[in-house]
Amino acid sequence: MRAEELRRSSSASSGGEGGMRRTNYLRDMSAPGIFYTLHPNLLIGLYRAMDVFWTLRARDARRSGEEIGFYEFGLFQGFSFWYANNLAYEMGMSMEFHGFDSFQGLPPSEVDIHRNWAPGNYACSLEQVQDSLTKWGMPLKFHLHRGWYSKQLFSTVAKRHALPVAGIALIDCDLYESAREVLSFLETLMAKNTILMFDDYNAFGGDSNHG
Ligand SMILES: C[S@@+](CC[C@H](N)C(=O)[O-])C[C@H]1O[C@@H](n2cnc3c(N)ncnc32)[C@H](O)[C@@H]1O
């Protein structure tokens, strides 16, 4: 399905006479050749986070020369990572981007049973993500880190890289267990005005034990 058809099918799902037709986003997102994967709410959220962050902190940090990181947990094909990188560049921010993923899709979950979240869903290899990012362009410096979220993965990465404090962290890894590992890692990178974004915050009606 081409991007134009995807747009048409998404807008068709917004209702009209005869009831609402639900779009199967997972099927549409996984169609070969489509890089666009996100719900517009997250795109708008990212824009707002960048805007707020820029106002609150980035100017001062730039003056003091402090490195700032954009961290993303859950890349799939890399679309939101690409979007945030280009947005930050367009807004004149200097940020270093770090993306973490298994590149094998979702792990099993004991607690989050959701029709889109079967093990292996959203699998996309690191090489494919790298190719897309190269094709569409990443103006700001970035690193991709492969592995299942765990203390061991995060400490290995932290030994290899001088990780900057987190300016914005996008947590888009769907599952409670994954988000829990990510949050304990992020504790070490939080600074004044760090913005945490949760794509799946409302997947179970805001339940703090899910999503
Ligand atoms: C919904 S997708 C991310 C969508 C992406 N932000 C985009 O722009 O389309 C969720 C991602 O989280 C990753 N993920 C979830 N739990 C993980 C874990 N415990 N370790 C590593 N990766 C994980 C999956 O591999 C998958 O790529």
C-alpha cells in the first residue's frame, strides 16, 4: 500500500455515515516500503516536546556547551527517531541521538495482552533501520544500540559512549516490563527539565501497571 492510499484509508477510518471503519494500523504500518508509521498524535507530541524543551533549556545548555541527548526506546523502522532528528535540526538544536531496540520486535509480556503486541511484532533489522535513516537523512549525530532492555545492555552502552544527559526521552516500547527497565536506566540520565514521553501511556486507559 502506498503512502497516499494509507492516508486515504486512515482518513476513511474517521467515520461518516454507516459507522466507523477501523484501520488495522499494524498491517498498514508493516506494508513493505512504507516508512511513515506513527499516529499523528505522537508527531504533534514530539513537536511540542521539542518546542517546550527548546524554550526551557536548550539555549542555556548551548551557551554552557553541555551535550544533550535525545533517547528513544522502541524504534521499529526508525520513523519517530528520524522525525525527531530532523525536527531538532530544523529548530536549530544540537542534540545527540541514541536509539535502543532489540531489532527483533517485541518480547513476550506477562501483563500486557494487546491485539497488536504479540512477541515479534514490529520487528525490523538494524540494517533496515540504518538503510532507511540513511535514505531519508539524519542531520544530527546518532547511534543505534541493539539488544533486549536490561541492566547489562544499558551498562555496556554506557561504558562505550559518554552518554549525554537526557533532554527528551521517547518511550515507545509498548510493554510494561520493557518500560520498567528503560525507566530505571533513565534515572541515571535525568536532569533538570528532562521531558519523558510515553507513546503507550493510554493504551490501557492510563493504567499505571500496563503499557
Ligand atoms: C511500536 S514499536 C516502536 C515504533 C517506533 N517508535 C516508530 O517510529 O514507528 C515498539 C518497538 O519496541 C521494541 N521493544 C519493545 N520492548 C523491547 C525490549 N524489551 N527490548 C528491546 N526492544 C524492545 C520493539 O522491538 C519495537 O521495535
